[in-house]
Amino acid sequence: MPVADSCSVSNLYTSHHRWLYELLRRRLSNAFDAADLVHDTFIRVLKRPQAFECEVHERSYLATIARGLCIDHWRRRQLEQAWLQALAERPQALQPSPEHRAIIVETLHEVDAMLQRLPARVRDAFVLAQLQGMPYKTIAIEIGVSERMVKKYLAQALMHCALLEAELDGLLIE
């Protein structure tokens, strides 16, 4: 994996850190989340070196990365809130331990990220089958494809689930 020239990243950081932090602080209405996302933005810059023609391009690049991180952040928060709401409806005796909660939330984030990486029809077929319990024929009608394609889509989604499970079990080495 290529790593950015530390001098150019250092200059980028020095020149734009404050601007990016303020942008994210306003967007997120939270200084701590903004600081975390600024950090994550520059980590990504280190992993994907770029050459820029001018300051406008630098800021555009940083803003694009930060925007994607904001979307991920909001998606994670939304998912966590849904989980916490479902958890609140359970009796106290059935509440998982804090450790199990953290594991479940992280697993939910990984599953959500995996679903987002799937093509739209594959994701739709998988969600309709797994969460709605629809039969293949109904799914085919719903998403406008043949039953055979639904089977292919579900096989593709299940393969991604198996890869995610292996990754979560630490069986895959990157």
C-alpha cells in the first residue's frame, strides 16, 4: 500500500486542519466527533497519496473524504439508536452485558457496511428474504427480476455474509 509523502501530508495537515475541524464541528454540532473525523480524514490521506495543483483542490479533496466519513458517522449513529431503542423495550433481566452490547453494535455496523457494498438489487433481495421473510417469487415481482436472478442475488449476498463472518472471526488476513 502506498503511503503519502510525510512532508506533503504534514503541510496539508498544517494548512487545513483548523478549517476542516471547523467545517465538521458545524456540520456535526459536536466538537469531539469533529475532532475524531478530522483525524480519520488525515489517516485516509496518508493511505491515499494525492498531488494537488492548488489549495482549492486540497480542500475539495479533504471535504470529499470528510463528507463520506460524516455519512458513515450518521449511519452508525442511526443504527446504534435503533438498536438501543429495541434494547430498551426488553425487560431488564434480558439486557446483554455492556461487553455484549459493544460486540453487537460493532457487528451491526459491519453487517450494515457489507450490505451497503452490495449492488442495490442484491441488497434488496437479501433484505426482503431475510428480514421480511418473502418467498423468491414475491421478491422477483417486487424488484422486477426473475426468480432465478433472485436465487443468484441471494447466493451473492450469502457469500458476502460468509466472508464477513470469517473476517469477524479473524480468519481472514488482509
